[in-house]
Amino acid sequence: MKHLFISFILCSLTLSAFAQETDVNFALTANGATAIATSGNPLLAIDDNTGTRWESEHGVDPQTLTIDLGQPRTFNTIQIVWEGAYAKDFAVSTSLDNATWTPVLTVEDQYLLPEERTQTHFIDQTTARYIQFHGTERALDYGYSFYEFRVYLTGTSTLTTLEAKPAVNLTKVGEGNTITIIQKDQNGLPMEGAGEVTYTVLPAGAGTVTNNIYTPAKVGSALIKAAIGDVEATPFEVFAYDGENVAAGSDKENSKVIAQSDINPELDANNAYYAVDNNDATIWQGCYNGEAGDGDEAARTYDAWFTVDLGAYYDVNMVYILFEGASSQMYHVDFSEDNAAWTTTYTYEGNAGINAHTRAIYGDDLKNASKVRYVRFWSTKAATQWGVKMFDFKVFGLPLQVTDISSVATPENHMTKVIENGQLIIIHNGVKYDVNGRMIK
């Protein structure tokens, strides 16, 4: 009876130990694990530091990394946080004695990794002391490399992390913007069904969220907060405009840029078309050969500008600028009806150094934004020696609505008056002119 009682106690202690070890990464040096590999420093893969990584010898297949968990462990989840040099084909095996191995995972023809480069593999629950990564073919010319190799006994999932991301950061008033919700448990593993997502939109009245779709109600910015119970996602900002991007031309030959600073005409990237082509993968480079001197203030103080003809009169409600890291430290945005008399609508002074950023100008910052045909961006000082570089310059507006043209006189009776895109047009002998007598192309 005494032996039976002792056995019952030992059994209870063992079960209790395993219950406490769920959701613990066994493959950590802090938890008693060690590692060896055919090349590189394998301990960097089990140090709980995603700033360090194991990297095998370049260009050599196969490669192995073997982790000794220190004692037999029961687990059902393997997670690898890859660096860019990942495996096309690999396998994972386990062993109790480092001699007899049992395959538990095989991955073949892997050509893409998740955006976060974290892969989670669920396997049949197994008990082992040793676990071995065996890379048989590299996806790239380098070696095999990962920041962390994790081993878990995954227990009941508990929502720990919530992520909320809009499809785009710039949305037209009245149009939907889908919000992607990602739920993760205590091990960073994806999960579903943790509960209903609730949203808060600030300021009140900026827009609404229904079925994970945000619809802005007015021009401006909105801060959107998402939560499931007590778990909150990092809030994100969405800007809303009305109308269309009236600064964008159909192609380079039909660019709406009518004038620009002549900094380096032989450099194609200096063409300001790349700032208004509605493509944030291209860039306008307003500087000398990519550099503007050695970085001192005098070398960074110069004019880089361009003027856009919107082609008609608009009520502008937002100017949206997306700078590259080499941004402007001082600039202004100007509006004009006739490309002669200009009004500065917005002035900025800030960025000192590399600072890729977005600037949405709207509301009270937009002065004299009615009846705008010409828009000018003018930088007077670069933030760095790399000049002023801009991905996108967008101008959003609604056509100026002219309803009464009876009072507008025409010099000759055979001239006709029409409204196009909210602009009064005078047609004479098939040629279009604006009210100031300028020919419209």
C-alpha cells in the first residue's frame, strides 16, 4: 500500500509538471536547451532573440541543426522564424537517444514565406529529447538561416495579440475600406473565433465600421481602434478625401506638370511627372544627381519645385504628399486660378534628417482652396544631403459647379458657352478658350 501511495504521488507530480509546461518554448538555452550544427552558431537560434540568427555555410547542402532539449519533452508545435535565406526543402526529426530518429515534418517545394517570415507547423504530439532540422535544398544562393527555432506543447489558445490593418490608408468618402483582423494566441500562433470585434472611430462622425469595413463620412482623418474584449489592436489612421485625384495625368506624355525647377534635366528621375503619376513605386528626385552637397545647411538650401495644371477649376479638399526618407525640411503648397497670382495655402517646417513620411493637408490647413486650377509644390530646403525625393503628390477635388453663365458675355455672337468639368468654356471656330481668353488644349 505504501508503494502504491508513492507511485500515485509521482504520477500526480508528472501530470502537474506537463500541465505547467504547455505554451512554453522548450528550445531555449534559458530552459536548458543546447544545440549543435554542421556550420554556423546554432545557439543563436535558441536564444529568444530575434535580433540574432543562425546562418549555415553559404552554398552548401545539406545542413543540419540539432537541438538537445535537456530532457524528454512532449510537444506538438514547431515554429521557425526565418531570415531571408530560407529552405526550399527541409525535414524535422525527433529522437529520445540522439541515435534513432523519427521524421515528424517534411516541407518540399517551398518558394514563398509568410510576410512576417514566421512559420508554424502543427505535428502529432510526440515525446523526445532531441529535435533536428535537416535542410536538403536552399531556396536562395546563401545558406539556411533563421532567427529562432521554437518547440511548444500548445495548450488551450488564449487571445493575446490582435492586429488590425486597413486595405489602404487613403479612402474616398462613401467608399468602403476593408479592415483585416489577425488574432494570435499566447504563442504567437494564428487563431479564430476569439470573439466579436468592436470598433471605435475618432472623431465621432468621421465614419462607421460595419462587418470589418470602414466607410468614411467626411473629408479628414479618422483614428480607428479595434478590440476583442480587453485585447486591443494598435490604433491606425485613415485619411478620407472627396472627388478624384485631379493632378494625375494619363501617362508621361500627357503629364499635368507644366513647369518645374531645372535641377538636373538629363536625369530622368528629376521629371516631376513621377510625383504625380499616381504610382507610389516611382519617385521624383528633386536634387543634383541624387545628392545635394555634404549635408551642411547651405548645401541643402535650394529650390526644388513643380507646377500642375489641373485643366479646370476645382474645389480642392485634400493635398496628399508621400515623401521618401530624403524629404523636404521646408516647403509650401500654393494655389492659383490663372498661374500668375499665387496664394500659399500651406507651409511646413520640420524634418531634420531621414524621415519618410506622409502629409495629408485638409480642413483648416487648406486656405483659399476654392476655384483652384494650378497647384504648386515648392521646397526651399532639403532635410538631408540626399535632396528632396517624393513618391506621390495627389490633389483631390470636386469640379467647381458653375450654374449661371448668362451673365458671361461673349465677344461675338457666333461664340458659344458651355460647362465642362465645372469650368466655363467658350468655343470659337471649334477651339476652346477659358473665360480669360486662354486656349484650352
